[in-house]
Amino acid sequence: MSDEASNKLNRRKFLGAATLAGASALAAGQSFAQASKDAPKPDPLITEVQDWQRYLGDGVDKHPYGMPSKFEKNVIRRDVAWLTASAESSVNFTPLHALDGIITPSGLCFERHHSGIAEIDPAQHRLMINGLVDKPLVFTMDDIKRMPRVNKIYFLECAANSGMEWRGAQLNGCQFTHGMVHNLMYTGVMLKTVLDEAGIKPNAKWLMLEGGDAAAMNRSVPIEKALDDCMIAFAMNGEALRPEQGYPLRAVIPGWEGNLWVKWIRRIEVGDQPWQTREETSKYTDLLADGRSRKHTFIMDAKSVVTNPSPQAPLKFKGRNVLSGLAWSGRGSIKRVDVSIDGGRNWQSARIDGPVIDKSLTRFYVDFDWNGQEMMVQSRAMDSTGYVQPSKEELRKVRGVNSIYHNNGIQTWLVRANGETENVEIG
Ligand SMILES: Nc1nc2c(c(=O)[nH]1)N[C@H]1C(S)=C(S)[C@@H](COP(=O)(O)O)O[C@H]1N2
Ligand SMILES: [Mo]
């Protein structure tokens, strides 16, 4: 049977199933300590002294820079070899299914490079500002670190995130379908502060941001956005940027597609129109159904995904379970997230927990009781503008299937009776 046919069949079988509202009514007296019921009795892990209790552990001189426990060795960025021709011009993915809260650990942020990671000595890094300015300037890293700084938490999403899913369910894991996103606390200087130093001319309309990597990647950003909330950041999660993320300096363009967040930034040219160069062909263009393309699609619309359960994180036990996921919007904050377990007929509001910040990932949960029924799990985000995340069907009606970019459609996971979970599409 083809995958498509089997998905249809599963959907038919599923129609009589209960809603999450029904499923979430916890059976009276049911314990959370259900997994331990299968342990031998008496349980040596309770009655015997273990090695880690018997021997001295590593001293404070063993790990000058800490790493995760060896038992977490599967929690890593992963790539999909067949997606791109070379690892230097490629992408890897954040393991969303294995993370919690809203901040992405620095070593697990997805990477997207056009010409690999530039290795730059900060003492030799320069940021130049030229074009329509009163005084062209060159900043060293030391200069930038003497300017007033700010701390902000933002998501960065590549416009190609979920791009492989436009024509149908393809990659089996939220790491691969949604993992081109990370969420970090940035420390740096407002771009406005840097621009004010140079003094921008009245006819300035666009900035060209240029990277110091071998791609010399550049993108054009309208001046209104640049003066509003953009930053030049030198730190992430409290320490220097990682080389992968643009060390020693990157642009932060909140809520807008990742492509604009130029890494290893070395030059800002102020102009009166968008920059037209060969390099800007690396710009992302949305192809529409009729063959035309959308010119500038900068903002990342509201989106969400259930990270647990998902194909890499199946359900292991009946009874009490935690469904969890992430929601975000480039237009503001997340107001509400609804979750369905019957493929979008019935919805229940999820519990949002942790900080709810503009243009940041937001964490949601549903604490529910699973009786082993098959489920079609979906989540739907609503942002502070009232925008509601569309279904993939709705999205395709407007945008066709020729796009790669800006796919913010609702994701469906089929959870089978044995807990295994698959990427499927309804309809
Ligand atoms: N200089 C430079 N900046 C760059 C890129 C690049 O290849 N070179 N890739 C862009 C793209 S397409 C994305 S999605 C983001 C990815 O940021 P990350 O690697 O921190 O995840 O960086 C952007 N900035
Ligand atoms: Mo990107």
C-alpha cells in the first residue's frame, strides 16, 4: 500500500476517536510513576550501591568548558545529505524534539552557510559603514563593545524551514521539518546607534549588509526596519557568538527571514534603493502558483509545531503524558496555541509556560492521559495581531506548490496505537 493510501486508511479508522478534551480527563488515582511499575522487584537501582556512588568523580579541573552528559550524545544537530551538494553550502537542523523551554543551547543551533564557517580573529575584524552617510566609519570590535548595549531574545527562522514539505509530508522528524529555527538571547548594539554615529543622509532608504565569509553574502534591509529593532550582536546566550553563528559579529533582524541576518558582518552600505548584485541572487524568492514571484517576503508569519510526540520522540507509555511544542511569530507575540488530536476537527487551548516575548519562541504544553488511541496531532498558533496559522491546504490555495520558502502551514503527526509517530498529511 502506498504511504498516501495508508494515511487515508488511518484517517478513516481514526474518525471515531476521542477528542483531547475527553482524553485529558485523568483517571482518578492514576500515578505518574507508571514506567517504574515494569522495574524488577526488589529494584537493584534502589537496593544496591552503584558505581557513581562508590567512586570519586571528576574534579573541577577536568572540564574547563562544560559539555552535555555522555548519555545525551544523540542530542545533536543533524543534516540531510541528499538535500545539498556540499556541506559548505548547506544546512543542518536543531533537534527540537529533544529540547525544552524557549532558549536554544548554543551548540545545537541549526547552521546555514553559503560558503562554510569563516574563522575570524576578532582583533582583525572591522565593520565599515559607507554610502549615504555624513562620515564613513570603520569600527573595531573594541569600538563596538564601548557602545551602549542591549539584551534581546529573538527567534531566527530560515525562510526555507519546512520548505521540503510544500508538496506533501516528506521528512520524518520535527528536527528536519521545523529545525531551521533557533532562539537566543543576543547582546549587542542597536543598529540605530551605529548608524547615528555615521549620520545617515535624508535620502537613505536601504542598507546593504555584507558578510565577511567567502560567500560575501549580502542582503538589503529597508531603513525603517534598520532603525526600528535591528541589532549588531557579538554575544549569544551570554557568551561570544559561536563561529557557526557569525563570530565575532552578526546582524539581528527580528522577526524577518534568517537570510537577512548577515553573519560575520563587515560592511553596511547606506543607499537609496535595494542593492542589486550577483550575490543578491542568494536572496530567497517565493514562486507563486501562476509562475510569478513575490518580491520581498521578509516577515516570518506565525507558526507552531508539536515537538513531543513527534517521529523522533514517540509516545512510550499509556496514561499520563506531556504533549509539548513551540510557537512563534515574526509579527509579535504568541497569544494562543490550540492543539487537536483528531486532525483538526476539535481543538483545545494549550497551556503556555515560560516567558512570552515578541518575536521569540514560546513554549506550550498539554498534560493529557493517553489510552492508546491513534491520534492525528496538530497545533495552531495565533499571534498578537490576531493572525491564525493556516492549514497546509489553505496555504496551497494561495501560494500553490512551487514555493520552497515561507511554509508556515499546520503540521500533522500520526501517533499510532504503539506510540510510533509519523509525518502525514490530511486530505
Ligand atoms: N555571511 C553570511 N551570513 C548568513 C548566511 C551565509 O551563508 N553567510 N546564511 C544566511 C541564512 S540563509 C540563514 S537562514 C541564517 C542562518 O543563521 P545560523 O547559521 O545562525 O542558523 O544566516 C544567514 N546569514
Ligand atoms: Mo536561510
